[in-house]
Amino acid sequence: MQLHLASFDDDNTVYQACRDLFSFNSWIVRRHERPYWEVFSREEVVVLSPDADEELLSVEADKVYVVGGLVDRTISRVSERNAKLSSMFSPR
């Protein structure tokens, strides 16, 4: 299993805090400046969303599972909407 962090460029305040406070650069993690939909192909991406109607029943080794980041509680259905706009599977 690999951990990838997408949309995590040098100007990102969360990245800067992780780097400065938690020695982030020594972590075994792949950091991408681009968003996940530009890093991975649509066929391999599964966007997990608490708002999805369909449940994730199995995990496949050849898929990339996207877990959304921390968001304000007032934002709803964002991960599900983004997945549908990109024609990606989005279970909960």
C-alpha cells in the first residue's frame, strides 16, 4: 500500500505546517502538486464519499482509493459531485 497526497504544493499551508511541525519530508509518502484526477487515470480511481448511495463492498489491488481531506462541515456532497463530474466511481 502507498500513501499519496494530491494538490499538496509548496504554497499549501497544510503542507507547510506538516513540513515545519512534523518533519513531513522524512515521511514515506508521495506528494503531488497536481490534483488526483490529473495524477491517476479515471479507470483506476475510486472516490470514497459519505454522500454516495452505493457501498464499497470490496477493495481491489489495482485501484486508487481517494479519501477526501478535511473540509468545513457546511460543505456537502463535494467528493461525490467531483467524482460524478469526472466519470469516476464514488461509493461510501
